[in-house]
Amino acid sequence: MAKHIDRSLYLRLKTKAEVNVMEKDYSSYAILMKALADETRVKIFDMLSQGELCACKILEEFKITQPTLSYHMKILTESGLVDSRRDGVWMKYSINKNNLEGIKEFFNDIGVKVKNQSK
């Protein structure tokens, strides 16, 4: 995966209306999927489903260096799947619920179409 993702392609969903507009923006969905195309990032994303986590807590679960974790978190945050905030000297991360809903709807729509084919 490229180290830099074009910011104009980020998926930023705020409302239900914007989710509907994004249905045809395949490049944005591809960025979200590419961000999860790594086992470490998938595990981090799963860990964040339990709630906001400090980078230090995420790092405890892996045998990687802090710079490697930063690289993975940059990909997740730049994709729009994960939000970050600074709390003193710590970085805290959480799932961006709006973008999660957007990609869930994308897959649900595909699922409905596939299901309708078998009728």
C-alpha cells in the first residue's frame, strides 16, 4: 500500500444523505478496504471496536515498534476508518462510526443484490 493516500479520496460521511451520495464513489470504498488489507490493521480495528484506546495499549498487543504502529495508525486514520485525538502526550484512537456505517451499507447493498439474484 502506498505510504501516502490522496486526501481528496477520503471518505467523510456525516449524514445518511451523504451515505447515499457515496454509493457510486468506488475509489473511497477502495481506500477503506485497502486500509484493512493488512492483518495488523484488521486486529487494531477489531480492538478499537471495544472503544477508544491509547496507542500504548494497542502497542502492548503486538510485537512491533512504535514507529511501525504509527505507520499503521496513519493508514487507518487517513483512510477515515479511525479517528485520532491527542490527550496530553498520548494519542488516542477510536473507530469513525459514520464511515463504518457507510462501508457497512455498501456491503449490505451488495448482499441484498446477491440475495435477490437467487430468488
